[in-house]
Amino acid sequence: MLIKFETILIATLFFAWSGLVFAEVIIQPVPDQGLQPRLSVDDNGDIHLLYFKKRINSPASREGNLYYRHYDPESGQFSLPVKVSSSAFSMQTFSIARASMATSKDGRVHVMWYYPRSSEMIYARSNPERTAFETQRSMVNIYQEGIDAGGDIAALGSSVALIWGAGKLTEEHQRTMFLRVSDDYGETFGEEVIVSDPDLGACACCSLAADYTGISDLIIGYRSAIDGIGRHMQVLTLENVDKGITGAHYGPMSELQQWEASFCPLSTNDIERFGEQRWLVFETHNRIMKMELTSNNEVSAVGAPFSETRQKNPALAINQAGEKLVVWGEAISHSRGGRLNLSLFNKDGSKSDYIFDEDIQINNYSFPAAASLPNNDFLVLY
């Protein structure tokens, strides 16, 4: 393994790919001194970045805006920033309230985020050219009580789905997941619908991950709160969400999805597509796990920590060769970003034999993001 550090604090990690060529992991800070990055690759291979930036005139506060940028793999540069949020808001110190992003067939970028002061779920979409965002909208009117963490947004074709958890914070065992769906690229949305089993509950301050698995089927990974302690990673599939949901079922539960705790883990998840597969990375007992959702593959841990500290806030990227890169933070507090760690997996699921041991510190109030590049390299932001 070769490691190269460039003068602009971009770390580049080289590793053998298929024994013939060399792929590359490019590690760099979020541009524009941004925080809480989210990276997304659309069906055309275009790479999109969403991040939060504090106001320049109030660096000591947590108030700022969300911004969008497009990444050009040829030049290795991001486009000029486009403001997403219509007005400044106070960034939640916990990573659980991070914004989420998805792209639809017409080229629009769709963004959903959480307003902690007013417990609102906010939505905004770009124009098809992604040069401006429409005025933001508050999307939850009925099932708003107890919103306490970020939801997720998924898009496929002309469909856009907003998913969040709500219910009394003092009765986590009865909280549930909710859904609103648009079939016209986010122009209008249907009614708010309860989609999860109330008997499973929903962890109040853990975020979730969701994605379409077909034309109108949706898969959701979220943390339950069975009897207030069964904080397991649940995998819920909804069938035909554009037709009022004709079916719903939960996937099998493995031991590595189970976590009994009387406290809220403050955890986050990430989901990524690879062909017909949907891969999820999440946390169980302070360790990051990965699993393939559509074929019920076994759950496995992604790697050991640098020391006996908690692993948190995972992100996943999968290149066209089927290699998977998982990144996360370690030794994290409510405000401290922690130390970056990562693991690479070959197409067959085996772990690469390289060792990443660089001391790269994630910005406070932030977490890492990852994306695959058109040449099968990876980009990591922290």
C-alpha cells in the first residue's frame, strides 16, 4: 500500500484492484469549510454534494445554510455553491439531524432536512439544471409530534418519497415511521401515511435510511424501540407506494442487527445501490455493520476500531466493479467529529488486505461521506 499526502491536505490512498490496475481513494475536507457532507451518485454517474455551512459573520454560532455542488471527476473540482435552504437555520449538534438528498430522472436534486427548534421536516427541490432551488416547504402537518431526528428522501424516475419517524418522545415503544410520496418530481405530495408496525416502536433520536428497490417499492432501514429497549435495525419493505401501499413486510432479523439498550444510541445509517441490490451500513453495539437488503445476505462487521472506542456515522460507496468502501468516525461525542476510519471490500465480499492508519480528524459537528467515481476510484469527504 502506498500513501501520498498532497500539500492541500488531500490524502490519497492507493490499493490493488483485481490484481491488475490501481484504484484510488481521494480523501479531502469538505469544500467551503462545510460540515455534515452528503454525497450521492445518480443513474448517469453524476456526483452531487450537499453540505451545511455556517454564516461567515457568526462563526461562533451554529446558524447557517445548506448548499449544493456538483463534482467534476475530470478536473477534480466542485462547481460553485448553490444555496438550498431559503433561510438560515441553526444546525443541530447531533449528526442524527443531518440533511438527506436524492436525484430524480429529470435531473432535479431533492433535499429534506430537520428544523430542531420547530420540529419541522423541510423539503426543497432544484430546477432540472440544478442552478437554483425552489422556496423550501414544511412537509409534515399531521404527524409532527415527537419529530426529533432526520428523515430520509428517496427518488426514482418521477417518484419522490419522504420518510420520517414521529410519536410521543416519552413512548418510544409506540412511535412509528411515516411517508409522503410524489409522482410528479416533487411538485405535489400525497397525504401523510403511517407505514411501520406500531408494536415495534421507533427510536426517537436515531436517523433512518431509505431507497426505492423498483418502480414503486420502497425499502427502509430504521431502529425500533420494542418495549423501550429493543433498538434493533429493522428492514421494512413497502410494495407499490404509488398505489397506496399494497403490501408491507419486514426482513429477517440477524443477531448483528439486535441491540438491547435503555438509552438512545444516536445512530445514523446509509444506503447505496448496486444494480438491483441495496446495501445498508448501520451501527450495532458501537460497531459498524453492513448488509445487502434485497437478498437477505448475512450481516457482517466492517472492521475493528483503532482503539476500544465507539464507531459511528457510517457512509457507503460502491463502484461499478462492485467494490465497497465504508467510512465512519471513531471516538465521537455530541460535538466532536472524531477520527476517520475506513474499510474496503472486494466484489466477492472479502475484505481488502490494506491497512488504513492515518490520523485524519473529522470536523466537529460533522461526519464523513463517500462516493464512487466513474473510473472506479472513490471520493471521501470529511
